[in-house]
Amino acid sequence: MTLMVCLARVTTGIACLALAATACTSTVAGTASPAPASAGTANADVFAGLNACVVLDQLVQGEGFSPGENKSRRNECGATKPGVSTYGLALDPVQGLREFTETNDSVVRTSVNGRDALQAPIRLGGCAIVVEVGEHARAMVQVALATGPRDPQACVDAHALAEKLEPLLPKPQ
């Protein structure tokens, strides 16, 4: 092999390595943004960036409720109005309406601002409204009243809370 051909191959190889290295480290000016939902994985958290306690506090602001308190590792929150009621909010990126139907008795289909929803009594008293956010995502509000475990006003209040919540939720995927 001649010296000229050998130098050409080495030069070409070095140029390719340099190009490959710079292609992986180049930056583009601007603001990063998440990929569109259709480009993401099926397991993407549609509630990423939404904190249940922050949302619940916003929904009950000025109504005499204690600040929302997260009582688990999940995105769930509860707020209490002493002597009157307890409100809860759970943002579940994994389970949809089907799973709620499978684990609850006396489920009634309803609608919240045009979205599919379900209503069911809470085992220990009160009412839950589950709003569809996707096939495998839901938002659930719960209301328990101090007036008693079977007070029908709990479902009225839960539906009203769900109606206030719905515009803040991601659109169904």
C-alpha cells in the first residue's frame, strides 16, 4: 500500500470519528419540551407535573378546608373542613374507569362536563366520582360528610368538585 493511500484512509477514519463524536454532542438553542403524547410510551404519566395536593388546594381555596395532605406515596391528597367534610383527590395514571368498575359495587355511569365518569359510594361512607382521562388513567374525587355515611349530599358535593376539577385535567388520550 502506498503512503498516500494509507494517509487518505487514516484521514478519512479520523474525519468519521470526529463527525460521529460531534453529532452526538451538538446542542440546539431553545427550550426543551416533552414529546407529544402520541410519540411517548404507553406507560407515560399523563399527570406528570400535576400534584394532587396543589390541585385540591386550588379547588377548595377560600372554603375553610385545611391544606391538602398527601397520605401515601401515590398522587393522592385529602383536605378536611373540621366538623363538616373531607375531600379527597387521586390522580391515577395507571387505572381507568374499567378498573374502578371491577373493584366497586353500585357503580353508576355519569358525565362530568362531557367526559365519561362513574359514581359509587365509598365503603366507609361518602361518595366517589371517577373522571376518565384515558383508557388507563383517571382522576377520582371523594367526599365524606360529617352528617353521616349515607348522606346523599356527598354525591352532590363530589359531582360539583369533579366539575371544578375537569377543566384542569389533561384531555383524554
